[in-house]
Amino acid sequence: MTAADSTTKFIFVTGGVTSSLGKGIISASLAKLLQARGYTATIQKLDPYINIDPGTLNPYEHGECYVTEDGAETDLDLGHYERFLNTPTSQANNVTTGRIYQSVIDKERRGDYLGETVQVIPHITDEIKHCIKLLGEDNKYDFVITEIGGTVGDIESLPYVEAIRQLRWELGNRCVVIHLTLVPYLAAAKELKTKPTQHSVKTMQEYGVQPDILVCRTEKPLNESIRSKIALFCNVGSESVIESIDTDSIYKVPLLMREEKLDLQVLKKTKMSANCMPELHSWELFINRLENPVSKTKVALVGKYVELMDAYKSIIESLIHAGTSNECKVELKMVHSEHITPQNISALLGDVNGILVAPGFGERGIEGKIAAIEFARVKRVPFFGICLGMQCATIEFARNVLGMKEAHSIEMDPNTPHPVIDIMENQKKISLMGGTMRLGAYECKLTAQTKASDIYAKEFISERHRHRFEFNNKYLEIFEKNGMIASGFNPGSGLVEIMEVKDHPWFIGVQFHPEYKSTVAAPHPLFRSFIKAAMDFGNNQNQL
Ligand code: GLN
């Protein structure tokens, strides 16, 4: 079946006025509502930057790099899509301008264009349309929701808006355009202002695209007269003016969108049945627990991007899922690894019930991470190390328990006499940076009678990876003899996946990234168990 025979509906989500209006959350919420009505939906993010993928981007640019099952390094919005929908995404769900151009240029070099002049229209726009329609093939989904990154009016967004214009022409009412705008409140005038929305819609119209639905981000409720005014000036019915009010949790947005009938509008415009009501019982239960915790616990997240919450998005969301399933509010203390010294460590970490050491790359802040791990090990505070956090835990153990004072990862010190973390054999000859790490889902076999195997209650698990270095198995015997054991291995290669300290209430380091798999419907078992351990630690402290 080709895209032309498909009955899949294509929903586009664009943004105007400013960035950060929450397009990703609105897309994920709409998909959630459609899914809750029994429809199948997937979400795709088109990013107008020229990087091939965000894998090479500094977290200061666009926050965390999210990794899919198939090993794609993607925008962090894909994390929201998975956390809301509980279904995996893939490389096809995130496409950048860089990837579009790469593919067009490869075709040009192969001679596929048979001597034509290769141009933005139609070649680039055709490639964009191809990437959108690809997800609609074989009617795998009732709805494909495509979020366009950036803001309408930016030069780099133009080919995407043009592709939407063409697709609407081609597919008629199988397409719906949802445009997000900002309705600011001017305190001096005590009024919500609609002009930025009017201008933003005008920009869309100039490009030949009339939005069908406007989602208006606002800090105050939109009254009927504001809705009618926006409707009148922007050529939409007032029922298609949807209020998106600020809220304290992204997980409340699907419920707010249900109240605003965003899903109903989409179903009406695509001529799909709206007979079934969205079934959101377990979602509501989650919100209820989130709002009414029975206890609370404080956990430190030690990393080097603490001023930038987006850098650890999936970890922070996983902690929220885990707290909620334990009916516990997790208070997060962000601790900058570069600021940790032997003098201030008790002051920085003395009041927390759990210490999570974050993933990362490079030398900066490494010694602070190692000091935090020593503190957790010696003071018996629950410790969770993820990727670099696990690597640092083995370095700390080698230095402070095994007496290998100069132990290190060869990422930080290529000449260390004790490379407890080494480069993977198949990574040695790689000099290119993009997409060259060990990426995506790999199987792991858990060792019986270990904490990891108790937590997962399974023999085989699969978790996602994003790293170049690994535990050096030459040291495994001496580690295990002294109390740090490997409780998970890759069954094929024997690479160590999980390390734990036996004589400790909860000390686990994982080479993989469990945070990519935690969802609202299925909070991750390691995070759940870590929070439970932190709660127990806090209770014990109170009894002392
Ligand atoms: N820098 C380490 C490596 O490449 C850890 C990576 C990470 O924490 N994601 O192996």
C-alpha cells in the first residue's frame, strides 16, 4: 500500500510568537487523548536545524539527547511522546533539516535526479513530505502527529510550512493544522492580548496555510469574548480556539486538553468517529497520586548541567514516575559536580536520602562525582549511577577500596596505570563523532541472587545505551572479591551492564540508560526501587 491509498490522518503542530510554548506536550497530549479513545497514534518531530541529529549537540543547545530502541539520537520531545503514550518511537520519528539535505544530496550524487536542477522546492519539500508520509504507510497508525520545531516566520522553518501547504492540497481533510500561539497578559492593562496571535496566523496565511485549530498558551483563562475575537480575526470557529493554560505538571495537560475538547475538534475535522469517550482512568489515578503524596524524600542529582533542567529531562521525569508509584514526593536537589569539595561534601549531601550520579562526557566535574560516590558508599546512602555515573562508581571503588590510587577511565586519562573503564574494542578505530557510539537497545542477562535481579524479577532485560567506554573485565575478579559485583552482562559480548556493592543498602551503577524507558504507565523498576530505598533511608535517619 502506498501513502496515497492510506487512510491515516496527518496532524501538524506548528508554533508562533515565541518558542517554548509546549508544542511537544500538546502533541503528546493530543496523541494520548486519541489513544485513550482507541485510536492508534504516533508523533514525529521535524527539527529545522542543520545538524544530522542532536547526538553531537551540547546539552546547553537543546537539552538532553534522547535515545530510541533502534539507537537513534533524538530530540528530547520524543521522550515526552514515549512517556505519554507508552509506545516506542524510532529514527523515523525525528528528522532534521540536516538529514533531509543529506538524503537529497546523496540522491543527487547517485544521479537519481537525472540531470535536474536540485532545488528547495520541489526536492527538499518532497523529501520532507516523504518523511512525513512514511509513518502513514500501511495504515499502521490512524493518526500521525507531526510537530514542526522552531517558530513560524523563521527562515529555516519555511520549507516545512511549504510542505504542509502542499500536503493539505494533496490530502484534503486528512490533514489538520494546529497552530500554537501565545496570548500574553499585560498586567498594566489588566488584559489578555490577542494581537500576537493575529500576527502569527497572518504569517501562516502568507505562506498559504490557514490553521484549523489554535491552541493559545496563556497564564489567565480565555473568556468567551477573547475566544470570539481570536476566532473572528483568525478565520476559525470559536470552538477551535483552545485554551492552554499554565499548569504545574505536564501530565495534567491531557486532562486540560480533554476539557477543552482538542481531540474532539481533531476528530470532527478529520471526519473520524467521536463515539468512544477517552478512557483515562489510570492516567487520572497517576495525577491523583502525584497531587496527594503520602510522604516525601530528598534526592540529589549530581551532574554538571544542574542549572539546565532539560539536560536531565528523562531522569527527572523517571524520578517523578517512581515517586508517584511510591506515593512519595521526590524533592530534587541539583548538585553541581564541579562545586563538590571534601570540605563542603557533608553540607551538600548530608541532607539527602539518595544520590544519583548523572551520565556525561569529558573531564569536567569528574572528581566531584567520584567524591559524591565515596560519600554515598561510606555513609550507606542509596546510590544510583547511570552510565558515566556507573563508570565513576567503579573508579571510586578501585581507588578507595582496591588501593589503585590512579585508577581512571581512559576517556579522562589515557595513560592511567589502571584503566578500569576502557574503550570498547570496536570503538578504537572510530574517529567520526555522529552516531558512532554504542547506541540503542541491547539485551542484558541478570545474575541470580543480586539486587538487580530481585528488582527486575526477570533473567533477561533490554535497556538502551549511549556510550563509548565500558568496564574493563580484566579487573572484574578483584572487584568481585572485594565486594563490588557485576549483576548484569551482555549475553553475547560479556560486557558488564550493572555493578553493585554487596554490603550496602542500595548501591547500583548501570552502564545503560534506564531513564529512557520509564513511562507514566510503566515507571521504571530501578527508579522505583531507588526511591523506595531513599524513603527507607530517610525513615531510618529519623529513628536515630
Ligand atoms: N562518557 C562515557 C562514555 O562514553 C559515558 C557516557 C554517558 O554517560 N552517556 O562511555
